[in-house]
Amino acid sequence: MQAPRKAALASWIGSAVEYYDFFIYGAAASLIFPKLFFSSENPQAALMLSFATFGVAYITRPIGAVVLGHVGDKFGRKKVLTFTLLLMGFSTFIIGCLPTYAQAGIWAPAMLVVARLLQGISAAGEQAGANSMTLEHAPAHRRAFFSSFTLSGTQAGLILANLVFLPITALPEDQLLSWGWRVPFFLSALVVAVGFWVRRTLPETPAFESEENKTERAPVVTLFREQWRDVLRVVFAALVSVVSTIGANYVLAYAVREAKIPQATTLLVLISANLVALAAIPLWAILADRIGRRPVFIFGALGSAATVWPMFWAVSSGDVTLMFVFGILLLGVVYSAANGVWPSLYGEMFDTRVRLSGMAIGTQIGFALGGFAPTIAAAIQGTGPTGWHPVAIFVTITSVIAAISAFTARETYRTPLHLLGPRAR
């Protein structure tokens, strides 16, 4: 059991590091970057452009998924995990060094976009590599539980990012906008060093090391020749990620700008929800190991479609207590059912030869809509107390599509690892 536990720990810490970097950008894009990297003449346009820079990382994600998926399936999961960690740390540190719009004009957002694109390439291989690593090391009857540690790590990264921003947002505005916002990005160098130290001794998986998988010359070609339907299933199921980016990024800005709720309060809601998610994700995964992946994922997707409505209502009404209640219910409990189970649900659709490519390409195409969801939400938001209705409808539709896609997948929780993929049919 030592190797499965070590793989789960390495995936947890690595994902926490990667997504600390990724989420501090999301928090900054919601609260700070509109004022620093774009013209102040039109605040709403500046917010939309800032959200767009958050979304551009999802443009390079599919490209990174193809390249890193090939590398991971051809040369090993460990090589991909080391590269993605270092690239994310480098690009995040660079963001902290950038000049502002007042200092460099249009070059400031241009350089911000380049750094963000590098973050997207890194994120494309991180989760798929970590999920493949833990799934292939895990005991046969506990694959959902062990692979869920990757997603618990992402929740920890989000919590850490928001905790770092709490004292930063409490600074006087002139200090916040001059140097304070840079501190979380510079701190990424420390957390990357920790992640690299943990991952450097992680062994390659026995499934990948088998001779059968070393003979595959072009894993991506094999993937689309044999399992293109499963790639499409993952693409549509991954639309459930819209719940996360709307809940963690768009609602943050909406609460502050429209409902006049203090920034610290909204950050505390996110921190509380993700603390609950840290406990909920492995519990949902344990249930998925007992009753199957599909019912748990479908509950999470459809439950999110329903729960997003009272959460938005609580935010728009300015009721902080209900904002905590429904925010925790949506992001901490219900969404965690889908979020904690998708590593095993998606990963078990593919065999070892193409698993990393299949997960990376499918998720990153699906996550692209999730990445641009805050921009879409800002564009379709109406006016007045019911202006959030179009956004809630958008989240509901994408969540229902994800549930339908998962329903069409095979149930694999009792299928041995060597029989997954086309051989499971």
C-alpha cells in the first residue's frame, strides 16, 4: 500500500501547488486586475477583459493536452508531472513581476496574456497526469478514493490562494495596487519547491511499465481511432466545471460589485465551502467505489443545476448568512460529488496506452467553456435584482448536459484495470 499512498500524497500536494498558482490568478482577475491592467474609463469592460485573460489559459489547454498527453503516454507520467509543476511556478512568478497598464500601456495586458497561456499549458497535463498516476497505483476496489486526492489537492490550492488574499485585500488600496497584489504570485516559488521535492522520488506506475504499453508509437492517433466516443463523453461531462468557475470567480465579482458585499466576506464563503469540500470529496469517492461512478457524478451535476439558483438568490439579496449556507451546499457538498468522482469516471473510460491523452484532451476541451464561463456570465448578466437569472440558466444547462453525458458512459467500478477501455465493451 506504500506506493498507492505515496502516489496519492504526491498528487495531492502537486495539485495543491499547481492550483494555488491557478486560483490566485482567478482571485486577482476578479478583484484587482481590472484596475491594474486595463483602462479605467469603462469599469465593466475592464472586468470583462480581466475575466477574458483568465479564460485565455483554456485556449492553450487543448494544445498542451495533445502534446503532454503524448509525452505522458509514451515516456511516462512522472516526466509530465515534473514539467507541469516547474512551468506553472515559472509563469506565476513572472506575473508578479509584470508592469501595470499605467506603466507599460497595452504591453501590460499583452504580457499578462502570454504568462496566462503558459499557465494553461501546465494545467493541461497536471490533472490528467496526476489522475493517471494515482488510478494506476490504486488498489482495484479503491480507485475512486485514491484518485480523488488529486481533486482534494485542487481544493486545498484554492483554499490556500484565498487565505493568502485575505490579508492582502485588507491592505490600504494604494498599497494593495502598488505591491500587495504581487506577494501571492511571488510566494508560488516556495510552494513549487515543496511540490518538486515530493514528486522527485515518485515511482512510475506498474501498468505503464508493462511491455504492452511501451510499443504504442502514437498514443493520440490510437486514442482517436479506437475511443473517440469516450473523448466526446469526457468533453461534455467536463462542462460541469462551469459550476466551479462561476462559483469561485464570477460570483466573487458579482457579490462585491452588485450586492456590495465586502471582499473579505466573499473570500470567507469560498474558503468555508472548500474546507467542506476537502472532507466531502473523499466521502463521495468512497461511495463511488461501492455503488459506481455514474450515479454519484450524475447526482453532483443535477444537484448543482438546482442548487445554483438559491445561491445566486442569496448573493443578490445581500443575505450573508444564506450566502454561506447555499455557497457551502453548492460548492462544498453537492458539486463535490461530481468533482471528486470524475478522475475515476473519466480515467476508467480509457486503457493505459492512451489514458493520459484521453483524459487530458477530453477534459481540457470541456474545461475551456468553464474557463470562459465568467466572461460569458458578465456578458449575459441582466440588470436589476433578477439580472443573475441568465447566468443561473447557463449553469443549469451545462450541468444537465454533463449529467446526460455521464449517463451514456459504461459503469466500470468493478472492472479490473487491465480490462478498461475498448476491452471492457
